[in-house]
Amino acid sequence: MTMTETSTLTAWLSRTTAATVGRCLTNVGTVASKDLARGVLAGIHVGTTVDPATDRTNLTFTATDSYRLIHVTVPTATDDVVRTFDPFVIDAKQAGKVGKLITRKNAGVGVTFTVTGPVFTLSTADGSGNVDLLTGHFPSYDKLLTPENTGDLPRMDADLLAGLLSAMSGVISVSRDTVAHVDIDSVSMRQPMRLSATVSDVARVEAVIMPVRR
């Protein structure tokens, strides 16, 4: 299911969670396709999961250009007001600009985001911004995030890999004091490389990049 033109969703995020969401909007979208003709591949898939241990709602942000994929899980805090909702896809380029609203130090104490019809709106104490929703079926990605087998490392496109690592770092680099490490899953030359990084209580980032044919 996806958000329809008659759907309405409102969520309130504390400053800490909002800052992580802001970094997601500005960095996850860099992995999306730059070709608007590719529909939802030029967007960021926004969804929710429920943590069975805490029963809290997690926010998820996913983007892919069909050669690489990034998936971020953001845990919500006790003072966040977020319920599970049907996923939707927002324009990645527009989202990057709006995300900067809540990465500024003076962006207020909290952020409200609302989805009404075909528009995603993000509001802070300092202003608000709108992002268009994209229609279409976002590709299934769960299986890509699950390792299948190990073997020799594949050969990767250097520019694509550098861009993926930059997006991951942009999400989890909370401060200069935060040391983030990226774990790499060793896979066969015909299988995608999987990368993951976690900063406790901030975000978990998972990424996939397809190998280059030798």
C-alpha cells in the first residue's frame, strides 16, 4: 500500500530525531537516480517499522538508482509522536533542500511533517518546505539486504562506491566526537556488496552496491 491523494498523516519529531531525519533527507537522496524519467527511482521511499523489543515506531528512508541502494532505520524517542503509516515516495532533489531546514542549529525544538494528498510538508520554528510525492511502485529491497553467500570480493565502480559511503557518513556523522565504522559483508563476485553502519539511538544505515562485470 502507498499513500493516496486522500491520505493525511501528521507526525511530530523531537529535535534529536528531527536532526537525524534532516540528515537522511539531505544524504539518502544522493543515491537516488538523477533521471526524473525513472519515476520513483528519483525519490526517497519513506516508511515505518515497529521495533518488537520496545514497541516503538522506526522511520525508514530508502533510495536506489538500480546500481546501488541505501536503507536507513531511524529509531524514534519516547517524546516523538509517530504512528505506523503506509509508505510513500518523495522527490529526492526537493527533499535534500527541505532537509537542510532541520539540520540548522537554530531550527527550533521540534519538527512536524505532514502528508496531505500529493504533498509532503516539513515545518520547523524557522519555516517550512514542501516536497512532491512521486507515484509508482518502489522496488522491493528486503532480499538485497540479506546476505546469501560469501566468497571473493567483487569489483566495484569507484565513483558509485564513494558516493554511497559519503551518503552513509552524512547520515551517521552526528558530531566530530562520533566515530562511525562501516561493516562490509564479503560476498562473491556475482553478488552485491553489502555495507552497514550503526550509531546507537541515532540510526542504522544499510547499503547495497552491484558489482561491475569483469
